Amino acid sequence: MSGSLLYSTDGKIPTEKPTIVVGNSIAKVSPSNQKKYSEERLKKLPRGEQSIVKEINEVTIDNLNGYEIVANGKTKDNKDELVYQVMLFTENGDYYLFVGQTKEEFDNYLERFKRLPKHSSVNFSTIKSSQLKPKRPAGARLQPCAHYSVGSADKRQPKPNTFRSS
């Protein structure tokens, strides 16, 4: 995703450790299609077509409505993976996407993933893509890896890591 931030517990990419991606929309979504689009967006993640939705809930964060999805997925090695996705929609059809993935300690990381969109310094209702700099809540061990943007050749190119924390 263009303009996205990618975090992992070890600060490396690629990694076998839990990761989080925070990004903004690439298309506008009409209010009548938001739930369906959230489920379809989950399927567009790497190996997302294999994900099985366990639960989908309506959420409101920073006065933005959206959907929280918890799914069982598969890694590239066909191992079980927890996938947590939140999509928040603006009035004009833009959206913000938060995806957490882990293949370890599912219950522990699901709790952490659920806290992050609600307790970050990101104000989703007024955010611009250049402001995607969530702060770590107490107890979080996630470290930013790289901030990706789309280059002139339409290839993902990492920008220098200015968000790494100790």
C-alpha cells in the first residue's frame, strides 16, 4: 500500500515475527458497500484468499465507523496465522486500514492488535498519509521497519527509517 507504515516486533522485514501495517485508501467506497469491501480487502492481503473470517464487528474509532475482522489465515509456509483487520471509513468514501498478523501467541497478540487502533496517537478522522506515525502504547513491543511509497516506476520503495524506537 502506498504511504503505509509497516511495523514488526523485531524491527526487521521480512520477518517471522508479528507485524502491523497502517495505511490509507487507494479507492473510494460507497457506504452501502463498506462491510463487503472490508471482507474483500481482507482477501486481497497476501494469502488472504485462504483466510477464514471468525468474526466481523462494527466499530467506531475517532468518530469514524468501520469494521473489525478477526480471521484465521495461512502463512506462505502453510502455517496457521491470526489476521486482524480494521477498516475505518470517512464520509467521502476514503478509508484507513490497520492490519495485524501473527503466527504466535494468538490470544495475546489479538488483544494487543485490538488496543492499537484505539490507543495510538493517530487521529483517524483528520489524518493525512504523511501523518501516519502511531506511537506505541504502554507494553507494546512493535518497532517500525520502513515507510513505503510508490516510486515513479510504480514499485514499492522503502524510505529511510525515521520512526524506529528503542
